Amino acid sequence: MAEVKPVARPLSPHLQIYRWSWTMAMSVAHRVTGSGLYLGTVLIAAWLVAAASGPAAFGTAQAIAGSFLGRLVLFLYSFSLIHHMLGGLRHFVWDMGKGYEPETRMKMAKFTLVGSVSLTVLVWIVALVLR
């Protein structure tokens, strides 16, 4: 019978081999914000149900949403929405076959984070001023 020699197979890459980069971090952030949007959308649906249920239920929902914790959740939800949108636009550019150069990829990833923080703060400033 022939002797079977083990084949040297490549090791699967893992986090000890790869260095974290902006594009990797934004990929993880895109997934995290997408998951957060599910929870936030459930909370918005609950707020709408409370609004349809009558003044007492809506008053309770407004009190919760108006509390410090409620506003923090709304702030994080709006950040998640804006960050996920900018990440989606970045992927749209890639789907068009553009922006694959390493320097461009890094700039787009950094812009995704800076843009989402800036736009979230801007939206909240405008909302609080108009309130």
C-alpha cells in the first residue's frame, strides 16, 4: 500500500496576522450599526404604537424618549443611521468599480467616520435650535 504524506496546507488568516486598518474597522462598524438599526427601529415602532394607543400611552413614551437615557438612545440611533448610510454610499462607489486604490480606500473609510460624527452632531444641533 502506498504511503500517504501529509500535505502542507496554508493556515487560515486570523487577527494575529492582519493589522487593523480603517477599512476593517469601518466594515465592523457597518455591521454593528446595521444591527443597532434593528433595535432602534423596534423602539420607533413602539413609539408609533404608543402614539396610536392614546394620550396616556403616548405621554409615557414621550417621557421615556425625553429622559437622558432616551435621548442618548435617540442620539446613538441617529448616529447609526447616518454612519450606516455613509458606509452604504462607500460600498456603492466600490460597486461602480471606483475607489479601490489603497490611499482612496483609507480616505473613504476615515471620511465615513468623520462624516457620520459631524453630520450627527449637526442634525442634533439643528433639531435642538429649531425646537
